Amino acid sequence: MTIWIDQTVEIDRIDRADRSLAITTKTAIEELARHIGHFGLLAPPLVRERQGRLGIVAGFRRIDACHLLGWRTLAVRVMEASDAACIEAAIADNTGERALDWIETMRAYALLRRQYPDEPTLVDRAQALGLPASADVLRKVADLALLPEQLQHWLLADVLPLSMALELGKLSLPDALAVGGLFEKLKLGLNKQRELLGYLQEIAGRDRREIHRLLADREIADILEDERIDSPRKAHLIRNVLRKCRYPKISAFGERYRKRLAELRLPRGIALTPPENFEGGIWRWAIDFEKIPELREKLGVLQGVCDHPALSEMLQQSIGTRS
């Protein structure tokens, strides 16, 4: 049975250091303090008696904001309830005002598991409290709880999507921190993060090197340290470095292809497309035209290109297998 008692208490009686039931990841309180200073405290925080002091159940930021405002007393709602009831009140106070982020969801589940270790009961109570509840969610929050604090921080800061944070959690700590730090500097979306991580893992596996040592190579370090280059350009350059290292034959062929293509001096509206990854024998020409005379003119250009030695060199080269 839960009993609620509204009281006005001295703010120093409240144990602000005890964050055991804190769920929110929000830390800034200045705007909230301005709101409370103007409108007053519209919703009293929830507290409970703990060893002669008042432990916070819900309303951590409200209490911190009132402390910032210099308030000496505070209207609170004192709970006389079980630990389970206090935990559920703490979660409901958060889910009632917004959808929780993944770190908040992890914290909420960590609190609930203390009271409901049985999974069916845990899912039932989570659903009742407005938490996402499924086998997939339980697996993700369990994995998330095991992540190093820095990876959790990058998830919270939108540097890493959840799927990438969990993927980096499978790496050694030095490798995970090196890759996460790279993504933070380059400000990459998930698809580009996956591409670079794939290159790094393949190179590391092939060469039996640690990823964090690969990223410390001078060529990559020079790109990252060059303040004249913006983040998108750095990402492009590092991708090229890694791709060249991962696929040296393809990269070398690509460089030769671009050189020979420039020698052809193709006019606007004529494009040559090589086989994917320069493997196989199918090349394609694309011609843009509006009228038949323009088409005839460009076909004449192609007829001349067919006799160019640069085209013959391109077609004679091939790649058997990737390195």
C-alpha cells in the first residue's frame, strides 16, 4: 500500500547526491530554473524517508533547479511505499512526459530487474509503465548495459546509432574507443560508419593488426590533424586510404582507369562506365542527346575514341580476384 503525504520541507533535508532512482539523461537545469522561477513549482517532486533524510524518487532536475534558485524550502510529496512502488513511480514520472532515449530505457529496465527478475513479469510491468517491451528490446538494453561508459556517452550524444554502439561493444576497448573517436571527428552517418568499420575489420583480420594501431598510422593521422580540411573531406580521404589498403589491385586499376579516361577527352554527354570493381568484361557507353544530328555527332566521336590507345589499354586490363 502506498501513502502520499504533501509536505513543505527544508531543501537541505533532501539527499541530492543519491541518484539511485535517477533515469533522465538530461543534465542542464538553467532553462527549467527560469521556468520555475517564473511560474513556480507546478508538480511537486516525489521523495521518501531514507535513514533520516529524504531520498529522491522523481523530480531530480526540479529539485536541482530549485536549489539553483536559492530556495530554502520546497513542496514535495513524501511516499510511504515499497521499493518496487518507488521504482515504478520513478519510471512513470519519466515515461509520462516523453519517450525515453536508449540510455534512459536501459536505466529503467535496470531498476525494474531488481524487483522483477522473471522475464514475463518484467515485460508485463514495463508495458504497464509505458516502456518499449519485447524480446528484442530486452536483448538490446542488456547489451547496452555492458557497453563502456564512453560508448554510452557517444550514443547519447548522437555520435553513434544504437546498432553501431552495440557493434563497437564487440571490439576490444582500445579498438572501440579508437573507432568511436574517429566517427566523432568525422560526423558520419550509419551507412558510412559501417563502410569504414568493415574496411578496418577486414584489414585488421588480414594483416593481424589491431584496429587502433591501424588508425594511428601516419597517413590517417595526418588527415585527421589537418585543420584546413573539413570533416566531409577528411571522411572521403580516409575512406580512400582504407579502400586502397583493403583492395590494392582495385585501387591501382581505378587510378589507371581515371588517367586513361582523362586521355580520351570525352565531350559532355558521353560517359563510359567500367565493370563493377573493374571485374568482368562488360563496359557501357551512355550518350545524352536531343536530336538525331547531335546523336550522329557523338557517335562520330565514339568512332574516333575506338581507335584511341588509351581505350585499348583500359579494355585489356582485368582483375581476377580481390586482394
